[in-house]
Amino acid sequence: MADDTQSSQARDPEVEQGRKLYCEIRTPDGPVWSGLAASVTVPGAMGSMGILPRHAPLMSSLEVGLVDIKEPGGDRRRFVTGLGFVEIYRNHVLLLVDFADGTEGIDIERATASRDRAAKRMRTVGETVDQARAEAALKRALMRLRFAGQPRI
């Protein structure tokens, strides 16, 4: 087990204690973003959760919503993310989510078509429709449309 810890530490950059966070967003398709952050706000299951350097270790579930990352220089990165988990440990923030899209890269026409398809599937009565999948698709589309290209939360 000591080997796993050493290999993990070699992979992750050292973060100056109390100054910055190292944040990673990963999906089943692979890494989406990683870098240093001054603060991170995530859509926790019980509401929005702010994370600053020296945060207590924590694991929590995430809802579909907006992840707001403030970089040390003041720039902001925003991602619409799916269901998942966040782990915070020693100034490292790891988000494991179903999907993640940068708000500036969201295709509004595609998200609108997705919303319409999902809503139509949810109105369909019968055993051929997976209601849980249709509801998840609708939530994804609505979040993409809500935050597409928005400069603020």
C-alpha cells in the first residue's frame, strides 16, 4: 500500500499548504480539466459547497449542476457536471462525474434538441421507455441550457 501512496504523490503536483488547491475533473471518458485553484464551488447533494485551501478531508455526492473554479490569478472556469462524487484531501479536490462541459463550449441547439427528446420520452407511457435515463437526460439538457455561455453563476 505504501507503493500506491508514493506513486500517487509522484503523479500529483505538490500544493503549497494553505495557499492553493489542486483540482481535477474526471469523467468515464477521461480527464476533463486539472490545475491549481484558489477556490472551488461544487453542486453538493445538500446544496452548493465552497472549498478553500486547508479544507477538512471529505467525500460527498454531487448533483447535476455548475462547478465554479476560481484560479489563483483571478480567472474563472465553469463546468456543467453530472452526478458524481467529490473527494477533498490535503488540498487536492477530485471530482468524479458522469459528464463535464465547459460553459463556453455548450452547443445550445444540441442541448435544446436533447431537452425536447428527453421530455418526449418522459411523456411516453409504456415499458419500452427507461424513465430514469430519460429524467437524467432531461436534467443534463436543462443544466446545459441554464449555464450555456453565462459569464456568472
